Amino acid sequence: MLISVMFLSGMALPAFMGRNMEPEREQDRSFRAFWNGEADIATGRISGRAAFWQVGSLAIALAIGGTAILVVAHMAAVAADPTI
């Protein structure tokens, strides 16, 4: 769970703390403004909610993948030397 939070915050914080590309050119915006507004991505503009869920699902997938790698490495170590 901790690694999921770390990945999510590491990717999401810069996204909604970055420059708002509206005419006012605000330097930062609140989470509410990000959530209810739009976000620029490589293929166009999407809602803040959709951007947040995409970043969140990526963080969870990375955490699950990292955990799976550690489990397989531990199982291989135990299979090689059962005294571990």
C-alpha cells in the first residue's frame, strides 16, 4: 500500500500543481480546480477526473508489478536454498 501511495503522489502532485494553461496563467491550482477542470495531455485535453484515474491506475499497476517481482525473486531464492 505504501508503494502505491508513493507512486501515485510522485506522479499526481506535479500534474495538478503545474501551470494552469488558461488565459489567466495561474501558477498553481487547487485540487478542486484540477478535479473539476481539464488537463492537457499529449493527445489533447481530458477532464481532471480522467487524468487522475489514469495516473492512479498506473501507480497501482506499478506497485502490483513490483510486488510480483519481489515475490518471484523470494520464491526463486527459497527454491535455490531452502534454509532461507
